[in-house]
Amino acid sequence: MKRLVTTFLAGGVLALASGPSLTAQWTSGRPDGHAPIGVMADHMHEKGELMLSYRYMYMYMEGSRDGTTAIADDEIIRGGGPYGYVATPYKMSMQMHMLGAMYAINDRVTLMGMVPYLDNSMDHLTNVTVFPTSSSGIGDIKLSGMIRLAGWDTQSLHAQVGLSFPTGSINQRDVTPPSTPNTTQLPYPMQFGSGTWDAITALTYLGQLPTWSWGAQASGLWRTGTNDNGYRLGHRFGATAWSAVRFNDYLSGSLRILGERVGNITGADSTLANPMGVPASQFVPTADPNLRAGTTGSVGLGVNFFVPRGSLASFRLAAEAMLPVYQNLDGPQLESDWTLTFGLQYTAIH
């Protein structure tokens, strides 16, 4: 880590010391011409360009937290601590496969669409047993437009406005010990969609020097209305900034910071039930709509590999690892341990 940070600082100093060697115009045709792969809607295209992409994200969560304090599982389960739940999740993995496409109708407007497929697995603990739950399916499809607001020298500013469609299921079910042999409605983290039409907004700033680039983005996902099960997910806000060093025409490395805030759920899922007669929100923390909010901060390291010429020109491979450095959760709630994102992108001109 120390060596990588030193490399980034050295690259920035060399770029600034180069004085008038600013490139004539910001360009995506270099390895650091895209943000780290975990950032969405980070760049725009020139008229007629089409970009196709595939992303794979894996998030791992283990252990629970209330506020900034880690909590042992036996403190959450009834009889072991102050919370008094019958069951608690102790680990979860979330996988997402996302297909994306971007097309520039002109130099000022780029359209973007994303289709995610999710695969979730959550393991639970009670005083007497351990049991898993799982779910998989298509999530909420997102369509948006990016509008170039300004561009000067090697810097640019653009906005994103879009809509998230309620295509993801909010009725995923699985068998649990109390429901055996029948299935039961799974709690909020195991569902794939919001069930509502949601607004997407973002503002992105980018800058470049010959061997160094940087960027920042503020984003929001604004939930609207109430879904068919009687609740609305919390709004989501994010702010991220990154810097990248261009090692050569093919390879760059990035360092990123990310802060996110997620609100609690409004209302409650009317289909959540527990055959044991205990209210669902008292059976397991993930069924409590008041325990979904949190503020987190993470640091990420990434690499971008770009093919500038030849038969594979305009192909990109990218990877990024994110590690949380701060988590303040309305808990008990599962905390994040790490997230890995991989991506493949290809740009063509029509």
C-alpha cells in the first residue's frame, strides 16, 4: 500500500512539473480515460460511439454492527443479549452480473442502460440451529442520459438523469426452519428490487494530465411512492473521488475514496410473516424496516488495462477492490468486509 501511494504521488508531481504539457482535450482513449470500474456513469462518448460492457461484483459481509460497535452473534439472539431476536444472519454474499450499453446520440448527450442479475446467499444462526437462505434473479433495470455541461482543456463536467424501473422481484421466498416444508417471504436484503419507480441523478467532474488523471462524483437514488407490499426503500446518496496514474499506453492504477448514506425503509412489507407467531421484525433483524440505514466510508484500489491499437483496439479490462474504513449502521445489521468488481468494456464507432 505504501509503495502504491508513493507511486501515485510521484506520478502527480511529475505531471504537474511538466508545465505546458497539458493534452489539448480530455480523452477516454487511454487506460485512465475511464474511472475505476466500480464507478457508474463516469464518462461520456463522442457522437456515434457505442460501448458494451459486462461487470461482475462480489460483496462479502460477516458479523454485525450497531452504530460503530461490532456485536457478537450471541448478543443478538434471544437469551444471549439485550436484543432478543430468535435468529440473526452471521454472513452474506452478494453477487451481481451487469450488462450495460452506452450510445452517444451527439457530442453532448450519451444514453446508458444497465441490466443486473443478482445472486444472494445469507446464513443464519439461532440458539439451536444454523440455516441458509438464497435468492437469484434480475434486478431493477436502469435507463439514463448523461448531458455534457462544460468542457475546458483537459477537464469536463457532466450530469446524469435517469429512471430505475421496478423489474426486480420483491417477492423472493425460501424455506426456513419455522416455515418447513413451505416457503416464506424473505426479508429486505434478499429481494432484488425496490418495487417503485426511482429517480437517478449524478454530477461528475473529470480532469487529465499526461500521466495523471482525477475525478469526483456525487450521486443520488431517489425512491418514489410505495410498492405493492406496502413499503418504500430508503434513498441512497454517494460521493466518491479518485486519482489514477497512467503507467503507459496500456495500464493505469487508481486510488479511490467513497462515502455512502442509505436511509431506512418507510412502511413495512405486509407479506413478511413468521409461523412461530413472533412478529417478523422481532424474529430476525433483517425484517425490521428501521434497521436498514447506515453511513459508510471505503477506500479502493483499482487497475485499468486498455488496448489502444491492433485487432483488439478499444477493449478494456478493469478490476477494483474496496475495503470499508468506517461503518455506522442502524443495527444490529450485517457489516461489509470487502467488495471486488471486475469489468470488460468495448467501444465501437458507428
